[in-house]
Amino acid sequence: MLRVWEMRVEFYKERDFRETKIGEIPKDWEVRRLGDISEVKRGASPRPKGDPRYFSNSYTGIHWLKISDLSKHKKSIYLTYTDEFLTEEGKRKSVYVEPDTLIISNSGTVGKPIITKIPACIHDGFLAIKNIKNAWQEFLYYWFEYNEEKIIACAQQGTQANLNTNIVKNLPIPLPPLPEQKAIASVLKEFDDLIEVINKQIETLKRIKKKMMEVYF
């Protein structure tokens, strides 16, 4: 038997607003350029690709982030693993990021955010958002997720869309007071965690259904 949970969600409605360059925002929020509240650093790739001096399929402790890892090894909003790794020599030719770093894809598949939970190196298809000040990292994650289409529209168009560091540094971010940022991010994270649980349940049900069909037919 399947059980269905009904969630009751109540939203706080802001009443006092002010006009800004990005439109109306609550009176106690502010608009800041991303570059004013963080350091934006582009990744780098060891060359040539696949050279065993730089790359490894075996665990080295230095994860090598690729766009496919964002879906394959994403748990809720966090990156927990990668399929490939770098050697120490490869690390020196890339950009190393500590765990708990906000990463944004900036080439091809543009505007996808993730927060690392592992030490990793990023190639030039990613931007690291580091040394964040007066902003909650998870709040910024959800801002990027919600505004993905707008960010794609900002990208330079060519053979494939591309976000350079200047474009990202100049993105205007509406910022509530820090306690409110944390509260917003916490609520959204709870939904993401629940979605992940439900998706796993759906995959389990699909496998059970397939097995039953094999028995019946």
C-alpha cells in the first residue's frame, strides 16, 4: 500500500517594498554585485586531456569535476564524488577548491550550481564562488538555481554558451538579512531532501513493477 503525505506550507508575505535596479524587493533587503561579496575564479584544465601524468581513473584524493558528475554524484545540493581524479601534477595545472565551495557551470551547460563536499579540481567549464561575505552560500545556490534561465540569457553566445568571470561578477543579487537567508535556504533544502527521498522511492517502485511484469508476462 502506498502512503501519501500532505504538506501544509505557510508563506510569510512581505508588505514593505522599495524599488531597485532589479525591480521591487523587500525594504530590508539590499542588492549587491556578486563580485562585491565573493571572489569568482575560473577553473583550468591540464593538457593534453587524458594524459596519465595528470589524470587517473583510480582514487587519488583529488577529485576531477565534470559536468556529468553534477547529476550522477549530486546528493541534494551537494557534490559527493566524481568519476575521475587528478594526480598531484594535474592538480598544479588546475584550480583546486576546498570542500564547501559553491561551483557554477559556465560553458555549454550554463548556470548549474553545486556545493562541493569533497576536495576537487575544476576545469575551465566551471567557476568557483569563494570567500563569500555577508551572504549565505546555500542561499546563493538557490538564487542561481532559480535564475538559471536568466543567467543563460546573459551568457556569450557562440558555438556554445559561455559565462566569463566578468559577467558573473556583475550579476545583481538581492540579499535579505543573513538570518533570513539562512531560513530561506533551510526551507528549500528540506524540500530538496524530501524530493530526493521520493525519487529513490519511485525508482524502487519502478524496479518492483518491472519484476512483477516479468513474472506475469
